[in-house]
Amino acid sequence: MDKISIIIPVYNVEPYIKKCLESVINQTYTNLEILCINDGSTDNSGKICEDYAKQDKRIRVFHKANGGLSSARNIGLRNFTGDYIGFVDSDDWIEPNMYELLYNLAKEKNVAVSVAGFSNDTDTATIPRNNVKPISNAILTQKEMLSYVFKLNYYNAFHIIVCNKLYSAGIFLRNNVFFDEQLKFGEDNLFTPTVFLTDGCTGAYIDRSLYHYYQRPTSLMNSTAIQTKSECIFRAFNAVIKLFTDNGYDDLVPLVKKEYCYNASLLAEEAIAIKNERMYTEMQKKIQLYFTEYKELTREYPERIERVRKLLEG
């Protein structure tokens, strides 16, 4: 059997990491390499990983100074030995047969990337993400996948996140693909299109919710955090726009601009919540930049357009 390397970045997740690791080590697909990258945790997360490694020889633990999610995942990408790669975040968990199903799908269709649906989970509920439009059982082309990840109105379960996907290791070995470590937020927005744009990248989708994306209770960000988040997210989107243009996918650029506008609207709401007038004004300018694309590509949802319009008009 091919080996699947699963990369788990770990940072101060003591209440969650055991559930995550249990869901991985108990996969029905057993030929796994589990790389836990302790990103400078100040709680017992690193020790818990080490304890599990003593019990399961498939687990390898790396300890590093805190550098963020992207840098932790990159340690995994520089040290894996498997034939396929998956990513699991350390406060999430997965269905017992997730990697068996994704592996079988990749082999059956002979594709570089296999994708499953996922759910948003809280302490009290599991809410599946659903695609509004069906995705074909046929092999997905590069362009289809690039389109789906930015058509969240229709393909919310396919999504741009990295953790509901299984990747052929050849993608990374041949193309030297890594996460941008300057991006502390929104790193998947750039990484996923970069992977899909590698030569000959095709995919397949299974319409089953296999990944559990845990929604931690959150507090409001401070002004420094929201500024950093803004810089990272829009840097990622601008990089994707350039990638699409450079690779002959100009017709997909409006999809990216729509998501740019949408994310600006979310940050505008956060700026209002923390009473940061300067940031709100800045987000209004970013909304205005691509509001035309947002209106055109969200016309089936007039209430969403109206929400963004009110933020734009203040």
C-alpha cells in the first residue's frame, strides 16, 4: 500500500489535540506517517504529541520556535516520506474512513488531488457544508477545480481549504510547492490555487462530509491583529490574480475579485465591532474596488449584495 503522510501543525491546543490524534491514528487506512509539528506551544501540546509517538511508531514529532501555521506545515513538507499528503489541523478531527475513501478515489480516477466535503463543528452541533450545485463524478480538470474553490456560493463543500483534500506527493516533489510563510492568515487562499496550477493537475470529488472543522469560541480581534489579517488576505488574493493571469485563466479573475470584495466586507464588520474607524474606511475602499464583480457574481443572492452595499455606504 502507498504511504500517506499526514501533516499536523500544533500550537497551544491542549484541550483538542488528543481528539485530533485519535481520529488520525484510528483511520481504516493504516499505512500512515503522522508528522506533528509543535510550533512553539507554551502548554502541554508538544508533550502530548511525544506521548502518542511513544505508543505509535507512525508518529514523528518536530519541535520548532513559533512561526505560524504556514511555517509549521512547511516543516512537514520538507520531511515527509509518503506517496500522498494530507493536512489536518490540530483542533479538528476526521471521519475514520476519510483517507481510505480519498486514497481509493485518487487511485480509481488516477488524479493528483482527491477532495471530500466537510462540516463546521461546535461544541454542540455538526453543520455539514453543502454544495448548491452538484459536482460531476468524472475527473475534474484544472480549470474546474480552480473555478470551484472561488465559487463558494455554489461549491461550499469543495472549498479552498487544504484539509479536506489528499494530494499526490509528486505535486510537491516536482514543483517545489510550499506555503507562503509571510501569510499568517488566508494562506490556503494562495496555496490551493498554486497546487491546482501545477502541470497536469486533475482531481476528483466525493460528496461526503469527512472532515470536521472545529469552530472555537472566538473573541474580537484587536486593531493590530485585524491589520495583519487584512494585509495577509489581500496579499494572497492579489497573488492569485497574478497567477491566474500569468497562466491564461483571465476569465477566472472576476471570481477572485468577488472573494476579495467579500473578505473586505467581513473585515469591515470586524472593524465596526472594535470601533476602528480607520480600518473600516480602508475596507470600504477595498469593497469599492471589486464591488462590480461581487454584484455580478452574487446576483442570485440580492440580500448578500444589500449587506455589502450598506457597509460600502456606511
